[in-house]
Amino acid sequence: MLLLKSADNVGMRILCLLTILLSFQAYSASGLKGSVQSPKDCASPVMLWVSLDKDQYKERLLLMHSEVPVGGTFQFYLKPGDYQIRASDEKGCEFMKKVSVASGVSSFNILMEKK
């Protein structure tokens, strides 16, 4: 009888820990996701940068970057706040946008433009 109570107690602790971990991940996910679209004259892979958008910084603080093929998708997990998204390719096409991330995942599409 004592052995059975001990096993039930361990099982309940494991169940509680799993519930806490799963609920933390579900509520803490925030960030940006989207896809990269490009006109025919900008059909090369795109380098995508995410930086903090704060007025007090003299230079942008780069947080992460990734190479994304045209028509490909991206996803960055970020804390809520203001960010700057920049993209460019080898053919001189560019994209820049300031975005605000709230809780949850925001989505938008990047449309490259020839400069």
C-alpha cells in the first residue's frame, strides 16, 4: 500500500511539471513569421536581418539574420518590442520595415524592390 501511494505521488509530480512546461511554451511564444516575394529581376536568395529599433542606439543592434530563398518562409522568436527588418540580395533589391511585436506571432510578407 505504501509503495502504491509513493508511485502515485511521483506520477502526479511529473504530470504537474509537464503541464507547467507546456503551458509556459504556449504563452511565451512571440515573434515574426512570413514569406519573401520578389519580382523577376530580384530572383536571388535574400539575406534577412532583425535588429532592435531604439532611438538611443547610434547603430542598430543586430539580433539575428538568416538567408531565405525567394518564395521561402522565415520565423524569428522575439520578445515583445520594436524591431527593424531589413532584407537585401546580390542584385540590389532591398526591403526595410519597422515592426512592433506583441505577444503572439505576427506575420507579414516581404516584397523585395529594385533600388
